[in-house]
Amino acid sequence: MSKFFEVWIINALSLWVIDRFSTSVAFADIAALAVTALAVTILNQTIKPLLKVMAFPLTVTTLGLFSFVINGLVLWAAFRFSDGSSIASFGAAVWLSILLAFLNGVFEHVFVK
């Protein structure tokens, strides 16, 4: 269970950094950020693997590029679950999902042993 909380905290930290440097994302308060990070964590562990399996033929056809769309869809859905958070568009969700993955990797490397 501690791995879940580590991922949740790293997602929250990454979303906070994205909020500070991007005009495409906004959080009303810290609770909205925490709920959105929780939604991202849960969706990444439950729905995202199912979407990747179902979209496998399309992902192969596009040489893996469709996985960016799946990541954006998961991030966009997570923002819809939280009342105090907003994201500008689906296109912004796709680009910010790439940034989120990068930041999560950096923070995991720095903070998790």
C-alpha cells in the first residue's frame, strides 16, 4: 500500500509543478490538487491498462503514437473527477500527460529509492 501513496504524492507534486508553469491547468485549492492526483493514480492503475489492451491494434498501426492519446484521455478524465480543477482542452491534456510522465520519472528518481 505504501507504493500507492508514493505514486499519489509524486503525481500531486508533478501536478503542482505543472500548475505553476502552465496556463492550461488550474486548481482551486490544495484539496482539488490532491483529489486530481488521487484520480490520476487510480485511473493509471485501473483504467489505463484496459485501454492499452483494447487499443493495441491502433497503437501498433500508429507505431505507438496512440499511447499519447490514451495518456491524455486518462489525464483529461482525472480532471473531470475533481470539481476544483480544470484543464484547457483535450490537446492540452495530451501534451501535459507527456510532461507529467517526465516529471513523475524525475521525482521518482530523486525521492524514491
